[in-house]
Amino acid sequence: CSEYDSHDEL
Amino acid sequence: MNIFRLAGDISHLLAIFILLIKIWRSRSCAGISGKSQVLFGMVFLTRYLDLFTSFISVYNTVMKVIFILATLVTIYLVFFKFRATYDSNNDTFRAELLVIPIAGLAVLVNHEFSLFEILWTFSIYLESVSIMPQLYMISKTGEAETITSHYLFALGLYRGLYIVNWVWRYYTEQFYDWIAIVAGVVQTLLYCDFFYLYITKVIKGKEMSLPA
């Protein structure tokens, strides 16, 4: 899973 | 989550509520750029589409919903409820000159060519310059109410704290997202002039006026 798959920041 | 990001989010939340309270208490949106608020509305609506597709945490979901709703309420107050006080003659920044090239850039430079990813990228690029109509308005009128400058300070501080958060995350998690970092640095740089004036004038209790 690439780092940008989940944009966990707001 | 680390302390820098949490502080950044709180600063962001504070900025939005300072603005809402200012407008509500004074029953006026004088000195506020409706165009900047519409751009922020576009930023939140395009970025937080993932509310429907991925769950990250209760904190994440609640904050996203608050940001969207609070910004929509602000837009409503400026353009409907207190429209008579909206200083549209000084809110003349050509916002479409930001939105159109940024939409093009988001299509060309992104992490992945998919609709949600392009919309996320668009929102990150757009956020970095969304304050420009507000800064333009202040430079045009040459003044900002003290509470408006508190709003701008909290809003600028938010992205500055995010930069510290990204440095922290790079060293602790080897996580970095260069699109967010580059846009976040641009966004923070836009506030530098303002930070200087805020520290030298507002903190000493003077009204803020910009040199023409």
C-alpha cells in the first residue's frame, strides 16, 4: 500500500 | 498523530471559529473576503469526499464534518444573512485565475490519476493559495480589524505547525507526502509578511494597517 492511499491528515 | 499535528488542527479549528464568532457577534462581515471563504469551502468539499469511502478515525471524521459545516455557515453568513455588510467592492481578487490553473496542475501533477486523488490534489494546491483574496483585500483597504488578524494568524500557524509535523513524521515514520509538503510550504510562506506585521503591531496592541 503506497503512502498516499490513505490521506490521514486533515 | 503527534503533538504538532494536533496543535495545528486545533489552531485551524480556532481560526474558523474566531471568524464565525466575529461575524456573528458584530452582525457584520466587513473586511472579510467572501471569495477566500468560497475557496476554502471548495477545498474542504473536494478533499473530504473520502468521508464516504474510507474511515480513518472518529477524530478525523468529526473534524472533517466540522470544517465543512463551519465553512458553509461562514459562506452563508457572508453572502446571505449579512450580505448588506459584505464589502464586495474591495473583494476583487480574480479567484478564477487561481482555480483554473490549479485544476490543470492537479490533473497533471498528482500521485495517481484517479478522480478522488485528483480532487484531493486540487484541494491541497487550492488551499495553499486560498487566502490570497483575503490578503489582497487587506492590502487594498490598508487595514484589518484586530480580530481578523487573530483569525489570519491562527490560520497561518496551522500550516506552519503541519510542516513541523511532517518533519517529525519523516524521522519517526519515514512518512512523507511531497505534494502536501510543497503546497504547505508555499501556503506558510504566503503568511510570512502578515506574521511579521502581526507580531510587531497587533501583539503590542495596535490596529493593523499595511503600508500602501
